[in-house]
Amino acid sequence: MAKPSKQDAIQKPMRIQIQESYPTKEKDRIVGLHVFGNLYDLDPELATNVEYVKSVILEAIGIAKMTLVEIKAWSFGGKKGGVSCIALVTESHVALHTWNEYKYATLDIYTCGEHSDPHAAFNHVVQKLKPKRHQVFYANRSSD
């Protein structure tokens, strides 16, 4: 086996390649806002009314300046039945699930874009469903 020469030991400088496809301006950035939470001790009259829940979600979408693509709502019976309402919006989605027996709901609002306000939508749903208490969480899901 040949011994490496001094020439082999000298390494060529590495070139750092800058990737042009990464966003370089603020306007090129994806702004993702995720507001979600739990609603406790709901009024069963409100939380089990599929048409009421659907109308509340539609109002929240308008208040938050989101663009509705489609909305669906279902009522489920049985011991752990409730209402599920899912709205597809141009900016992402709104999902609400209630459980009759537990007087409980989960609410998930995710938007992409700088003009929508998922906090306003969350607050509207809470105001309309009137839980005795609720939790709210926030995740920034924006790109770098």
C-alpha cells in the first residue's frame, strides 16, 4: 500500500452551496397558526344541536376572515355520541367534536396565511357554546 503524498493530504476548500429555493423575504414565508383547545361543562342543548354547531362554525369562519370551501356536520347517537363539524377552508380547516355524555368538546382551528385570525374564530365558538371553562393552546407552525 502506497503512502499518501503531501499533495493528497492537502484538501481542496469546500464550496458552500446556497440553496436559492428557501424563502428569503418575509412575504415568501408560510404563516401557519394553530389554535386548539378543550371546552368543558357545555350546555347540552347547544352542544347536541347539529344545525346550531354548524351555524356557529360558519360564523367563526367569517369572523376570522377565512374562505369556506365546504362544511359537513354529523350527529352521532349512543353513549358517547355527539356532534362533529368539519370545515375545509382555503386557509386549512376548522374541526369541532362534542361528546354528549361528558358535556365536552374539542376545537381545532388551523390557518395558513397572514390575513386570517384563528384566535378570533376560537373565541367566537367558545362564546357561542358557553362552556363553564375551557383551555386554549397555540402552536406557531410557520416556515422559517
